Amino acid sequence: MKKSNVIISLALCGAILVSGCASMSNTAKGGLLGGGAGAALGAGVGALFGKGKGAVIGAAVGTAVGATTGVIIGKKMDKQKEELAKIQGAQVESVKDANNLEAIKVTFAEGILFSTGKSILSASSKDALTKFAASLKNNAQTDVTIYGYTDNTGSLALNQRLSQERANAVGQYLNNSGIESARLSTIGKAWDNPVADNSTAAGRAQNRRVEVFISANSTMIQQANDGTLK
């Protein structure tokens, strides 16, 4: 990349920091991330927009993704984010995927999905996951990655097993609800990446959670590049 382009990209990012990126829609951020700024700043922009721990979301397509593509995909993600925000118990955020495109992170607290120490879905959680699956069907050209997390109580082996079983339970329910298995990945993370202090009961409750990431797959990206995505 030319030096002048890097300088412009850095200036754009600085402007976002001043104006407050949290107020930007996925459409607006998608245009920036799909263009030079996302390519120049990489992980820095990821931390800025993703509010995450630097985890890679989705599969890198290995080809250039233009600003227009970012805008188109951002619109798709904005629409789905609005749908998901209506689901009771779902905490919905915008994040960045491996291609510097906008993706969605949905967090379900343990109490919404499971009884303490269990991996069997509660009856009430099935209503939320049924609505979640319906939204995934409406945006079929996406990949879905499900992470299970625990607090740090008990052995690592026990928590690793529990976190994987919980991720699997969510994935299996979505699959049974009509989401193709090829779209789904499940990963148990035990007590990795805590979002709160494990030394307090309130913090441990926040750490016991399932996170689901929705990102554009290669077909969506290609169609957005071609201008045929609907």
C-alpha cells in the first residue's frame, strides 16, 4: 500500500475516534472496513469496533474486499441485528470479522439457556433459540460460530467439557431447527476470555455464557462484490 494511503487510513480512523464509532451503523462502518482503513489498521480497527479479545471471526477469503462490498454487507448485518435485538435475553453487538467486514456477536447468559452446571437447554431457552434460528434462515449466507464459556470454579477439565457441551447443545438445537450443519461451528473455551471478575459471584455469573458470532461467508462476499447480493 502506498504511504499516502496509509496516512489517509490513519486519519480516517482518528476521525472515527473523535466522533465516536459506537454511534456508527454497520453500513457506515462496513464501508470503512471494506476499504483502505480496514486493510491498513487490521487488528487495531478490530479492537476498536469489535470490543473483543482479538479473536478471529469467520474465515478469511484471501481476496481484496472493496468499500462497496463492506457497505452492502453492513446493510445485511444491520437488518439482522435489528431482528436479533428483539429476542428476549439476547445481548447483540457489532464486531469485525477476519475480512474486516461487519459481523454480529450475540451473547446468552447461562441463566437464560441452562441450569447451573448443566448442559441441557432449559424449556424457556428454546423459544429464544427458535427465534434465533428463524433469523439465521433469513440471512442464510452466513457462518455461525458458537463459543461456550464457564467461570473458574472447579477443574479445567470439567469446565472444558461443560463449555463444549453447552456450545454443542446450542449448535444441535439450531441444526434441528433447520440450520445446516455446514454453517455451524462449536467451540468450548472453559474460562478463557472472562468478561468480568471471577473473584465475585456477580462476575462469575457473567462469565458463564454462550457467545454466537454471525459472519458473511464466501458466497455472500462474492455476491456483494458482484453487486448481486439481495
